Amino acid sequence: MKIWQVLKDSTSQTYDKLFKFAILNLIWFMLSTLVVFIGYSGLIIKFYYLLIVPIIFLGPFFMGGLMSGINYIEFNDFSIKQYFIYIKDNFKRGLLGFLFTFFIYLLLIADLVFFLQKGTDSLFMLVLAVLVLYILIFFSMMQCYYWGFLALDKEKKIRYVIKNSFLVTIDNVVFSFLWFIIVFIISAILIVTGFGMAVLLMNFLSLMMLNGTIAVSSEYDNLEIEEMNRDE
């Protein structure tokens, strides 16, 4: 099955350059922790302008990891120093990509909480809560192709990336759902362990997204990595 091949490729690629991937992930983890801490500090001291710091930087930090993953898939290696260049070169795209994901998740989670609270007294509200939950899961399934297309096909504007990821998710719903379940379970394990989050999480997510997007999109247009990355 295609999903197991994607998981196998992502895992074997991680272990192939485990030390370098661990360093890269640690850099991402420290940078991300720093900006999240700044935002959290702003919340504590009620200086709410600081909340914008993680919103601005988390997307570009992850985008840099995706571009490093492309470099590995194409050349079977990558440079740690190049990660910072990727952040700078893809800052705007990473920021816009993250803003879309962040605010849609924020909206869906807020709606889910609201309908669940109202659902204690209304069956209709409970039905709406279930509907929002399904939408939330579907949106999470979209993230594989959304971030994959953002990195692999940088000539496409964000609106086309959203449209394509939506259509591909619908057309490959079984693969997308299995991808979501596997990523959710393994990510949860890595986060709970703490150590796994610091040295593996970002690399695992980026490789799963890239390999998943490549595996599915190849059925439509047979795009090669070199073509999707031609503006590098």
C-alpha cells in the first residue's frame, strides 16, 4: 500500500542521515521554543503584541525544514547552514502558509468548543459539533499536500495551493486519512517523550509531507523533484 511506502521512505531517510537530521531538528526546536516563549511571556505580562512573534516565525522555520527535506530527497544530503538561507528565501511564503493554517485551525477549534458547550442542551448544536469535527479532521488531512505543494511547487500562489490540496485530499481520501492517523500517532508519541520532539518531530513531519505529496501528485502529472524545485 502506498501509505506504508511513504512511511518507510520517510523513516529510512531520517535514519540515513540521523545525526544531521537531529541537529537540524534541534535548531528548529530551539528557534521555535524561543519564539513561542516570547509569545507566552507577552500573554503572561499582558503585553499582547508579543503574541505576533510566534505567528510570524513558526511558518518560515518549518518551511526551512521542508526545503532541507527537498534537498535531501534530490541530492541524498543537505547542509545545516542552508537551513537559515531557506528560512530567509521562503520567509513570506512560510508566513502566509502558516497564517492560513493557524487561523483556520483557530476558527474550527473555537467553533467546536462552542457547539460542544451548547450541545449539552441542544441536539442540533451537538450535530453541528460533530460536523465541525469532521471538517477539522479533513483540514488536517489536507495539511500533507498543502505544505508539500507550498515547498515543492513554489511558482503556485497560495490560493492555488489551497485549491489543489483540497481536491487532491478528496480524490485520495483513504490515503489522506491513513496519512493523518499515522502522523498524528507518531507525532503524539514524539511530543510526549519530549526528547523525540526535540530531535525528530520536524524532520518526520516534513519528510512525510514531501513523500506523501510526491507519491500522490506523481499520479496526476508525473512531476519530478527537479521540475518542482526548478526555481531554487
